[in-house]
Amino acid sequence: MFLPSFRHLIEIEALKKQNQQNEQQISSENKRICDLGDRRTKTQLQIETLILDEKNLNLSTNQQQIEILQARFKKLNSQLALAVTEKEQIAFEGQIAIVQTELAALENIYFINLERSEEIESEIADKKEFLYGSLLSLETIKTEVAHNISLEQKIIDDRNLRILALTDQLLPGLKSLYLEIEKKMLPKKAVSYLIDKKCSECHMQVDSILKNSLEEGRTIESCPTCSRLLIPETAKIY
Ligand SMILES: [Zn+2]
């Protein structure tokens, strides 16, 4: 008497397996948004680091120091022009030489940093361009993903209606046991097949009495080892 119910169970399980594929499709659709979102967050952080890097180059401080030295250089030169004694002249020339060396060193640093600053600005511009462009594609992807997910969900919902109808057709004892085992086994399979006296999931052997009564549809049985609801092979060709 249980054989028609077993046949429904086989169909229910097959439908649930198909649902899993659509659910996977939904998660990979969602992943598309997450992946792009992650890349955008990462880029935003990189921009912040680059801004900090540029700030740490202290370009304006460097420039101020150069201006101070340049003013000092100019002043020393005018003082040199007004020098009366040879001693004064030598002293000014000495100071001018020191300022010139310092100025050259500072200018050297300044130009290296200026070049780096230009590189950083160009990197920032590229990243901002990505952020801008990806914001537009993110919106497009979101619309696309929402559409695809609703299609998948519709398929799942329709299938669930069929699953519900089939479940209601199961004989009461089988239905309650199936639902109970399913709950317990989640996310693993709730059913297994009895093939050549063996459970298809855990491969444990059952005795002939169990096998015969199950295959003739006289009883419902769960695997003594893995507790899955056993479906007789005979139900497949019923
Ligand atoms: Zn088993």
C-alpha cells in the first residue's frame, strides 16, 4: 500500500534537488553584486591610503623651506655686494655656499616628491574613474540580478506548490515520518534507496524481512544505521 507514496517521495526528492540548482543560481546572482561591491570598497580604501601618502610627502612644507632659503640666498648675495672687507666677503661667500648646498638638496627632494605626487594623483584619478563607472554598472547589474532572481524564485515557488501537493498525497504515517526525518537530517538527504539489501547512502546491509516487507510496500522503514527513510527500488519501476 505504500508503493504509490514511495513513488511520490521519489518525485518530491527529485523536485527538491532541482530547487537546489535554482537556489545556487540565486546565490551566484547575489555574488555578482557582492563581488563588485567588495572591489569598490577596496578601491575606496586604496584612494584613502593614496591621499594619505600624498599628504605625507609634505610638498608644501618643502616648498616653504625652499622659499625661505631662496630669500636667505638673495639677502646674502646683496650683503656680499655691500661687503667692505675681504674678511666679510669670505664670510658671506661661505654662508652662500652652505645655503646653496642646502637649497640643492631640498630642491632635489622636492622634485622627487613632486613626481611621486603626480603619480599618486594619476592613480587616484584612475581609481575614481573606476568607482564612477562601476557605480553605473552596479546599478545595471542590480536590476539584472533582481530580474534573474525573480525568474528563479518563480520556478522554485511553482515547484514548491507541486512538492506540497505531492506531500499531501503521501499516506499519513509516511508523510509525518518523512517530514520528521527531513528536519533531523537537514541539510543532508532525508531518504535513501534500498539497493540489493543495502542502504544507498550509508551502505549498511539490512535483513531480508525488512527488505521484503519494504519492497512489497507493506511497511515503512528507516535505515537502522543512518536513520534515513528507506525507499524500495521496486517503487522506481512501480
Ligand atoms: Zn543508511
